Amino acid sequence: MPIPTPHINAPAGAFADTVLMPGDPKRSKLIADQYLENAVLVNDVRGVQGYTGTYNGKRVSVMASGMGAPSIGIYSYELFKFYDVKNIIRVGSAGAMNEKIKVRDVVIGMSAYTNSSYLKAFGFPGDNAPCADYDLLSKAMKAAKKMKIHAHCGALFTSETFYGEGEESAILQKFGVMAVEMEAAALYLNAAVTGKSALAICTISDHLITGESLSAEDRQNSFHDMIKLALEIA
């Protein structure tokens, strides 16, 4: 497929080797405005904003993924496959499923369970839990320790739905799953099939066990550690 693609109108070379990928286009703009130097808008198809700038002298891009596996599946695949992006780091929110994890904590996804049918699109008939790139994961854990960020590392659950009445939560808690979100599994699978690298770093915005949650303003203010960590390893 030639570029621009159906969903990204940037020219070849517009993206850095590493792209940070929040779900919300407004958060993409916030990261570009507050953390990157000389950030330039390179994509705005359907309001999904993508920027490229520098952080501590390194060329870095940030682009929104939208919500859910199908949406990040499209954008991350096009970035990996057609724009030759090497690394995508998801930065977003997650809901804690473990009593040891607190609201505002950072979680780093080693793997991602999922109930999404997205994985079936690549022809494998069984179930799997795609994994993060080890080098990115290792760098993130080392950087978190250096930055004095208390980061939990383990399995995430990528849910196909935001609202539901199933029993998945209780079962996954028994499996030791840290938190639920909606994008990591599709991102990890796209990285695997294209031979690229991916990692999901999330901030806990609400807790499925205690019922605690952050306001929209508190979420924005609490994501600083996650974003700085992602930029440190970009």
C-alpha cells in the first residue's frame, strides 16, 4: 500500500523510529505541546493528531490510537508496515484488578490477555496472549527504578468492551492480571506480525476492587510519570 494510507496522511519519513501512542487525540496534542520541542503536526485525518518533534535531542513522534483494539489495530499496523516505525509505546489509562496496585500507580504490560477477536484476523485458530518487546520492557523497568517511579510489571487484560456484565474480572484476578485496558493486545500482535517492537505503559485511573477513581483533571495530572518514562526509553 502506498503512503499516505487511508488513515494517515503524513509523507514518508514524517514519523520518528519511536511513536508514543495515547488513545485520546487531545492527549497527543498535550504531549507534543508540553514535552516535545519543535513539534510539527504530521497527521490530522479524522482528528487523530500525530506530531513529530524532539525530546532531549532525540526525534520522537506521538499519535493517538483511538479507543479499542480495532482502532489501535489500524493505526499501529499502518505505522509499522507502511511508515517503517520501529517502536510504538502505548501510554494510557487502565483499571486495576489487583489489590496490590493503587490508583495513580504505573503498570507495564509484559503480556496482554484478551477477549478480542482481533487476533483471529491473522489466521491463528487458537488463543494467545501476545507479549511486549523484551528490550523495551527491560529499559522501562530500569528507567522506572532510576526515576524512582514505582512501576508494576505483569499481564494486562485487553477488553473488547468497556461495559459488560460477565465474570471475566474475578477469573482474571485469580490469574494475577494487573489491570484492564482496551488496546495492548492488538498493538503487541501487530508488532509481532510486522517484526517490530511495542510496549504498553499505563497509569491506573480507577480500581475495579475498591471502586476508587480519578476525575478527568486528576487523570491528566497523574499521567506525568508514565509519559516521562515512555519518553526516557523512546
